[in-house]
Amino acid sequence: MSARLLLLIVVIGLFGALSAVALMDVGYLGIIEPHFQSWGAGQVFADLVILGVLGCVWMVADGRARGINPWPFVVVTLFAGSFGVLFYLVLRELRSGASKPVSA
């Protein structure tokens, strides 16, 4: 297992745990609602939306170049944010690792 793949798995695990606690505490809408209560929070939300859109654009272009169907990951990104891009990166890493020759 590559260091990059291990790092992605750790990030997904930790972020997943944080997300689960947040969902149990305030629910899905409770996570989004505070971003509409101040200009500062709105700026953070807009920044995250921009990053999500850029991530989706990148996944579509990269998926085409690598022969990976990016659309399931785009849908996950639209509903679950960073998880879509993180899972895409895991698949991308697994595919690139599978194509590397094994040295003896």
C-alpha cells in the first residue's frame, strides 16, 4: 500500500468520524444552516462550494483522461462534499498502483 493511499484512507476515516459526530449532533441541515447566519460563515460556504465545483470539473477531466467514470463521485461530492473527491482519489490511486510493474 502506497503512502498516498494510506494517507487518503486515514483522512477519510478521520473526516468520516467527524462528519458522523456532526450529523448525530445537528443533522444534515444543521451542518449547512450556520453558513447563512453571518457574512463570514457565508464566505466559508461560498469558498467550499467553489472548491467542490472545481473538484468536480477536475474529476470529469481527469476521469476522461484515465478512463474512470467520474459521475458517481460528482454526485457524492454534490451531496457529501469532500467525500466524493476523496473516494475518487482512492480509486485513482488504486488504478495507478495496479498499472505499476512489480519489481522483484
